[in-house]
Amino acid sequence: MIKANNIQYAYGNLEVLKGVNLHIKKGEFVSITGASGAGKTTLLQLLGTLDEIQTGSLIINNKEVNTLNQKELANFRNKEIGFVFQFHNLLVEFTALENVCLPAFIAGTDKKQAEEKGMELLALLGLTDRANHKPDELSGGEQQRVAVARALINSPSIILADEPSGNLDSKNAEELHNLFLKLNKELGQTFVIITHNKELANLGSRKLEMKDGKII
């Protein structure tokens, strides 16, 4: 599903990634750990095509992303990659359902079809009765589950998550971790998760550690 070969990246003279090689199979649940400054978030941004690769190559779902122009890349990202961040980034003026459906609307999906899929996902995540609530009417755990539903709306090849439970209390964090495991096992969803949370890291089928810009 992901083949990253010799990925190097620098901010000016600061080398952040120093030749990362990473192969991830479809349906894997891979956690990436390491101290702050190890290069984890930079790697995730490159895997998510949010930043351009400077050196090396990246193939996602048999597509060499280095060769895509900006418009092709945006379409690819929208359809193939779902993102879950520490801060859920929900739009406050929209309901839970509207937030979930946004990537589908951007992809040109019919409104009725998008909303039906959105409601299915909210039901899967136990949020049917919260569909018409706005973010400030939801708990932190509920907001993060809405963000997970939004990440899933376009049936992406991969879910990339950056400290997804870092802003949750222990109960909500555990519920989110169990949800990821359920989605991985029941839907075969591929996950790549950056986390400092040991419980979440140990749930994965594979745990990788980064240090000084390399996977060790």
C-alpha cells in the first residue's frame, strides 16, 4: 500500500529525515513512535502528500505520487488518504453530518449519497443521535469520532493519524483506540499512526521507532 524509498527532507540546513525506507501492506496497523524532533510528523506529512518530497520516491496504492501535478495530487489525496489529527479541525458552523460529508462534497459525490454514507459512518461510530449537533455541542471524544468518520467518508486506502488521542482523557482515548482496532479488523482499513501513547502503539500489528530522522 505504501512504498517509501530513501526519503530525505530538510528545512534549510536542518536535516529532518535522513533516508527513510518504509513499506506498509494493505490492512496493516502500523504505529510510529519516537521522541519529539525525531521526524515523525514530517514523515506523516510526506506520506499524506501534504508536503513535497525533496529526495527519494513514494508510491501509494500503486501510484507514484512524485509524478502528479498539484491538481492530480489534491484529487488523489482527497480520495485515497484520510487524516485524523490531535485537534479534530471540525468547522464550527457545520453539523457533525455536514463535517463528515465535506470531503465527499469536494470529491463531487451526490449530496444524498454523501449524506447516506455519512449517516452510516456516524451509526458505526455510535453517533446517530448527534448528527445534527454542531461541534461545540459535542464532547471531545464525540468530536474526535466525527473526525474519524470524516476521514472514512471517501473510503480511503489509508488512514494517517497524528497523535489522535493526545487531546483526550484516558477513557475517551481508550474508546478511540478500540475504534481504530475495530475499523482495522472489521473493515480491513490500513492505519499509520504517530503516537506517544504506549497503549495505542502496542495495539498495532507493527511498531516502528524513529530517532534522528531514521527508522531504527
